[in-house]
Amino acid sequence: MSNKIIVGEKVKSIREQKQLTIEALAERSGVSEEVINFIENEKDIPALAPLIKISRGLGVRLGTFLDDSEGLGPVVTRADKMPAGISLSNNSCSCQKGMNYYALAQSKSGRHMEPFFITLEEGEKKDFPASAHEGEEFIYVLDGELELDYGKSQYTLGKGDSIYFDSIIKHHLHAAAGKKATFIAVLYTLS
């Protein structure tokens, strides 16, 4: 689990190919120019919600930022050859990084789901900023303990637990206080 995917380079390259300024992309996507600058300069990747909005603003799939190549057949990801990952800082450019995403189907063309293996660093008690985006999510906990703030509810998930939810509701996923977690997440975004 090394070699971080250079998401910012891909965002910038696609934006420039489409001859869009950062200001125009911010207007199209609803993501601030500051966040787009942070992402393009590899200073920070907030959370998936801004990346989903940016992908919509650019007219590409979310997975385009993670793709290595386009394959037509099935994609097998071997445990000993985990793909490069990206670190997210949970929706705030000033927030400490703690989520590491590893795309599990980055070479599958035309996909509608985005499966990830995710590791979360030890959680701490604090108020987390919630986000919302189109689509649905499925989470399966492999190890540790997660907390999902979902609307006005909170769900605690342990090893072997799963949850399926609509991403349009404001939510935030984090490790429980004093715990680490690893899990599989599958995102479905409307195309």
C-alpha cells in the first residue's frame, strides 16, 4: 500500500483539457476555489463529496481520478498487490488526515460502482463536519469500530457489521474514539 495516486494532477489535467479555469470549475461543481486549489496542488484531498462534485463539474466519473487503465473484462485485485491509495482529510482542508482509500476496480472501464478498501486512523472525540452527495453507499467493517453520523442519528459498527445508506443525507464516517478501523466501502453514484 504505497505509491499514492496523484488525484490532483488528474483533476488539473482534465480541467485544462476542457479549457476550464478553477473559477469556472468552482461555479460548475459548487466546490470552492480554495478546495480545488488544495486538491490540484496535492496539499489536501478533503473527502469524497467534493471529488464527486468536481467529477460532475468536469463531466467525468469519480473513478476517472483513480483509473490507471481501462479494462473491459473483470478486474482482480490481489491482496499482495494492493493498488495505490489516496488519503482524505474528512471534508476540511485544515483537518488532520486519517482516511486512506485504496481503489479496488481502478482498471475496470465503464463501472458504475466505486469499491474501496479503507483504513482509518485512531479516532478521537470531536465534532465532525458532515457532507452529502448523490448516490448510495455500502460499508462492511473488516476490523475495528466505526461510527456513522447520519442525519440526526449515529450508528456504531463493529467487525462483521454492514450498513447501506443514501448518500444524499448529510453523513460522516469516522473511527470510534480510541479505535482504528479497516473496511470495504462501495459507492454508487448516478451517471
